[in-house]
Amino acid sequence: MNIYCTVGLLATLALVVSVSADEARCMREEGASDVDAQVLRESRPPVTRTQKCFFDCMYRASRFSDGKRFTKDGFIAYVMRVVGHDGLKFQVLSAMADKCVHLESDDRCQLAADIEKCLFGQHRKD
């Protein structure tokens, strides 16, 4: 497994393992079920509107997004805080994030789906 895949998987895991309080709040706010939340926990792409909105809430809580655009600095800071700091991880995360800096939308839920696909879709075997 190359370093990009490894760091990409670490970034996904960072979001999943450290979000229990935010997860409960986002489930409540977005009307998401345990099945909807499981999609994020299993690093699968959101399909339904509820799942996309749940991802948006989680991404805003983690500072991956401000609800209008992808936030590179927030993404890197969050993941580095969870998985640890080192130069190589920073370079890889920065390269991953650079691919997504153009993402913005007035539809916060679709934006979250686009962010998920941009950051993590390439590391998944669909």
C-alpha cells in the first residue's frame, strides 16, 4: 500500500474514531438513523440526502467544511491532531487537500458528498 493510500485511510479513521459527541448531535440535527451514521463509520460514500446532510454536519464539526466550501486548513489540522504530526503526513494530506480546494456549493449536503468523493473515493475499491 503506498503512502497516499495509507494516509488517506488514516484520515478516514481519524474522522470516524473521534466523533462520538458530534455524531449524536449530527444524527439528531439531520434526522439520521444508526444506518445512516454507519455509512460514515464504514467509510462508505453517502447516497441518500439524509446521509449527505449527516456527512455535512460531521465535516463542519471537524472543520473539513464551512458548509459552503472545503477548508483545506481545517482538514489538515483535524487529521494531524488525531493521527500525529510529521512532515511526510503533512505533505501527503496537503496533496490530498489540494485536489479538493476548488470544491464549493450552495448545497451543503451535496458539497459533503463531493468532499467525501474527492478526499476518500480514490482510496476505496468500489
